[in-house]
Amino acid sequence: MNIPDNELFSIASAILIDGAEGPDDILARLTPLQRDLISMQQLLLKGKLAQAVTISEELLSRSRSSSERDAEVEVRIRIERALLATDGNDKSGLELRWCTDRLNAMMPGSSLHGISILNLAAWHANNGEIMMSLAVHSDISKNSGHPPEIRGLSRIEVARMLAALSDFDPAMRHLWTARVIFLEYELTAEAIVAGLEWLDLALEEVDSSAPRMLHRIETATPRPVPGNSWIASNPEDVKDVVEHLIPILTSDVSGDERNDLGLIIDAAEVLGEKSWINRISKHSNLIQDSRLLEALQS
């Protein structure tokens, strides 16, 4: 199997962390340091944080040594330690910035580079630095070369921050863009999340004279800072989203809190589409959410 060296560790890591055996020709190419890093990541997944932190100190030293020097492993370890805030919150921000800049020089546009940008943006957002977080996210664009899932996740996070600032028009555009990306690359779970979050905003006002989302995206112009904005949604866009969601969401209607299906009912009432309610009602004998059952019966 011909796998570039800059993708080898990510693939092998995914294989081993999932507990699978994996192709021998991939795993055999890992160095002892890379294997030990994966073992540390497995500890993190098991919640053994103290043990993982202790091991990370040794691995970080090895990654800088003359005998095992590995710049990518060093970055990966420093990202993990920053996320765990092993040296304090402020140091975490500096470390995440260092890792992002280092990866931009080493492997720009890679999945790891994209993840480091997402982590840095999240750190700024968690510290109330929304404008800085938005600026960091701007490094992930259609032309940046990052994988589609990274671009989609970035658009969702940007949309959430903009919505919190009551800047709903661009928030809806970013959610729509994320949904399109996820649908194109068959990332179903992510597309559902983006679709539901867009629908939640869109149902605030639906107007048949409103521009379609594609037009809104194509005619959007940059602004220096976010502001309060709102544009009603077009019912055709609402229909597109709901028609995609219904067969997926009704494949399993169990669960005590099905706000997703409740949102479909809200959409049906706003647009007067009784067929959507009927399609959910067919599964009423399996629905466990009492509020949803009450809504169907009203």
C-alpha cells in the first residue's frame, strides 16, 4: 500500500486506537516513538489522564532527542498537553499557536494542521475572545487545501459564534455551506447536525419572496466585523432540508428527547406541510418522547 509519510501516522493511529489489527505494511513502518504516542492517546481515550500526562513528558523529551527526533510527533504531543492544560490555561494558548504555526510550515492544509487551527480557535472562543476565534477560523477556507470535514466543522463553529452575536444571516450561510460540504462527501451525521441547526434558525421567519440560500452565499460580501443581521428563509430551502432529514430521523424514533423530530413538526406547521407530520405519525407506536407524541396529537 503506497501511503505518503505525512499521512502514515494518522492512518496508523486511527487503526490502532480503534483496536483493529490493520495492514502490517502500515503498522510496520511506525517508529517506536510513534507507537508509544498512540499508546498514550489510547490512555487518554480511557480517561487515564494522569498516566497519559506523565508519559507525555517522556515522549516529548524523546521526540526532541538526537536519536529519535520527530517534529510531527513533537507537535502532536504538545497539542495533547495543551488541550489537557498541563502547564496552565495561558500556556495552552501559546502552545496551540506554536503548534499551528509549526504545522503551517511543515504540512499546510493537512488534517493535523486543520485540527490544530480548530483547537486554537476553540481556545480563543472558550476564553471569550470571539473575534480572535473568528480570525483563526478564516485560515480554513475553500482554497486552503484542508480536508472537507475540517472545512465543514470550521463553518459550523463560525456559524454558532455568529448566531450567538445575533448575526444570523452569515450564520445561516455558514451552516448551509457546511451542510453542502458534508452531503458532497457523504458525511451523513455531520450533515444532519448542520441541517438541524440551519432549520432552527430558518423557522424564525419563512417568506416565499426571500432569496434562496445559494444566491445569498454567492452574493455575500466581506464585512470588517460581525453585526446584527437577519434575512428570512425561503420555503424551498426549508423543504430541501426537511426532505433530506425525515427519512433519516424516522429510521429510529426512540429516545426520550427527540427535539430533532419536534423541529420537523414545527417546520410542517410553518409551511403547512401536513405530509411531514403524517410521515412521523406512522411511527407513533415507537415514539418515546411524550412531548413529541402530544404535538402529533394536537
